[in-house]
Amino acid sequence: ETGVTQSPTHLIKTRGQQVTLRCSSQSGHNTVSWYQQALGQGPQFIFQYYREEENGRGNFPPRFSGLQFPNYSSELNVNALELDDSALYLCASSFRTGALQETQYFGPGTRLLVL
Amino acid sequence: ELKVEQNPLFLSMQEGKNYTIYCNYSTTSDRLYWYRQDPGKSLESLFVLLSNGAVKQEGRLMASLDTKARLSTLHITAAVHDLSATYFCAVDTSGNTPLVFGKGTRLSVIA
């Protein structure tokens, strides 16, 4: 059974640029959630994708967007990068049937530094 | 809005001592999680607590849940240096709510 994987592991960008982060869900999972963890803080929910649609969103601006593909993998896109976007971005996958969601499993994360 | 509070936020422990980390949450939730995070690393799942009175133990760590008090504890017995890490509690419901994390407890075990 393959766990949750993320790419790249590290990334350096400059302000105003755009970035795409990728996540492959664990085998058998159909839901992907993205979290942002700033240094010294707990992870904050960005959004979740289920059945290729956004299924819940946290308090993040529209320049944070995402996709889910038919194989349940997902991308997180951030446009017009700001210095405060520097963080560890965590992807978590889970199995959902309608309103019932099982435990989420986290990937290794992508560390983004915006200069 | 679901809120999760942990205390203490920083904890320096001597090796061999016992201590407890507390996690309070504000509204009824189905599941409570404890995670460990080493510097620069992702989250490692420690425990999932699903029902009132649930107690789980792994090595020197024991977690419990009191849903009536909306309180979970993570008890550390005879601390060793390898337990130094940041510990997070998180809460969700089995429905459409995302995981809500506490701010974490940074544990340092010193000789």
C-alpha cells in the first residue's frame, strides 16, 4: 500500500510568482485536503477536494486554488505569492462516502520559501 | 466555530519525570487526534480517540478523552530525550468539518 506522497519537497520562489504543489493520495482514498503550516503554528485548513470538486474551504483568499484528478491526486496552486505564503504545505488523504469521512493521513509536506 | 486549545505551549522536562499535556476543544466533535512533529518533518499520527472514556497507550505515551468535559490529555511517563518534539491535538467530526489543530506543545526533554 502506497502512502501519501507530495512533490516537490522544497521550493523557493519570489514574490508575485505562481507555484503548483502536487499530492498523490494513499491507495483506496478518494479525498484530499490541503493544510498550510506556518513556522511555529499548527496546520490551518486550506480546502478539501472530493469527487474532483472543492468540498469545503478555510479562510484563504481565492489566489489559493486547487484541482483533483480522476485518479484522486491533487494540485494546490498559489498565485501572486506573498512573503507570508512561506510555510510547510501538507496534503492529507482520506476515504469519504457522502457525509462520512474516515481518518486523514498526511504526506511528508512541501516546504515553500517566498523571497 | 470549533476552537482547540493546548497547554502548555512549551514544556521542558527532565528525563525520567512524568507530565501531562492538555487539549480542550470548544464544540462537540466525533474524533480527537494526537500527532507528533519533529523539526522540519510532517505529522506522525500517534492516537485517534473516538469515544468518551477512550484511553490509548503506546510506549511512554498515554492519551485519554473526556467528551463531556471536551478535554483530552496526553500523559508522558518517565520522559526520555527521544520524546522531544512538538505534539499537536486536532479535532474533527466525521462529517464535513476539516481537522482543526491546536497550536502545539513544544516538548524538550533534558538530562
